[in-house]
Amino acid sequence: MTRRPEEPPKSSSSAPDSVDEVLLTPREKRRVVREARRQALDAAYELRMKRKRAKDGTSWRGHHIVDSQGLAEAFPDPETPEIPSSTVRRRITHGVTLVLLIALVVAAVVLVGMVQRGELVLKLGADKPTPTPEICPAETLDYPANKTVTVNVYNGGSIEGKAGQVAKELTKRGYPVKAIENKSTDYASPTVVISGSSGHAAAFNMQRNFPNSEYVQDDRADGTVDVIVTGLFNGLVAPPKVDQTPGALSCPRLSPPPSPPPSEPAVTAPIGG
């Protein structure tokens, strides 16, 4: 009788788990082991992350909590945000104000340039009336009678009583004297004779009696004559030596004088007082 050889006892550690493991090569077995380890590591990692998410406040009872970042990602801002109407009005007001200021600055620069070049003349305030140019009458006048000349005598000097003394002398010569008063003058002449346009002949008569006198015309309508004697006055021409020939009024202050002053002024004794 033939005896069967004894089989070695089976070991649980060395026995293959399945038929597939028996068919795998050692290299493939190592690969399977590595893959199993990798899957185990991945599962452990997912478990840790799940526990972490459960504690970071982003989930509650299995539901995800949406935060501000999530809302911003879900509802992004529009490309052209809507601007409030108050902001639009404020920006328009600022723009208009800026444009007006720039326009004013440009206009001011242009005006200054025109003024500097003489292209524009600025007039501040009301226009002053242009004074009528002062002229000396040039017509030839006849010497009128003394009694036809009405005279106002004024003292323009510092010596009191001079106007009264001159008026008394004129009255002796037949002149009607109307007013005797004090009055200042800006003319540097011994005597100033003043009349209107209708009193040229009467003023001519006075100038022949007052040597080196200055004639001034004003706008009076009557034919009266004002005589202002200043501190330079020394006396009248003696009555016999008064030149009564026709002539013109004398205005020494005007250049050139229309007529020479009366020649050979015979002066009477100085009137004092």
C-alpha cells in the first residue's frame, strides 16, 4: 500500500486570501498594498476635513452657512454701479461752477491784455462834462459911456476897505456901483474883470480904467461887470489918460494873448486902506 506524502500545515499568515492573490506577482502585490494605504490616508484626510468644517462656523447641522464673501461671489457688483441722484446733482453743480470760474479768469486775462495794448479804455464812474475851452473875445469893441456900466466891486486882497475906496472912486467917474463885498480869486493879476457875453463892452471900459487887468468870462445873462482888486492893485488910470479908442479885451493868461495890454497906464496916487 502506497503512502501519500504529508502536506505541510497551512499557516494563516502565509495563505492567500483569494484566488486572485495567488495569481498576482510580488510586484503587483506591493502595488496593491500601496494603493490600499493611499486610500486609507485619503479617507482619514477627508474625515479630518469634515470634522474641521463642522467646527469653523461655515456649516450647521449639515447645512452650509453663506457668509459675505459667498454672497459677493454669488451676487457680484454690476459693472456700472447706480449713482444716487444727490451725487449726480452735486457733481453737475461743481462742474458748472468750475466752468464759470474758468470763463471769468479767461475773460479777465483778455480784458487786461486789451487795456495794456490800448484797445480798451475803462471808464469808472460817471463821465465828467468836458469843460468849455476858455477863450478870449477877439471882437473890436467901442468904449461905452461910464454911466452905462454897472459895476460890482470886490476886495480880493488882505487890506480891509480897499473895495469901498475903489467903489468911491468909480462913483466919482460916473459908474453905477451895485455891490461892495469881499471875494477871493485864483488869478494872479492886480485886477480881475468878469462879465458875461453881453457885457464885453462894459468889461472893455473897466479894463481901460484898471491897468494890467485880467478878463474872465462867465455865464451871466446881464451886462453887469465884477471887478476884483487883489493885493497887487496899486490904483486906477487917471481919468484924463484913460484910452477911449476902440479895442479888444485883454486876457494875459491865455497864450498867445489876443491883444496887448493897454499902454502907458498913468496911475493915480495909490489908494491906501
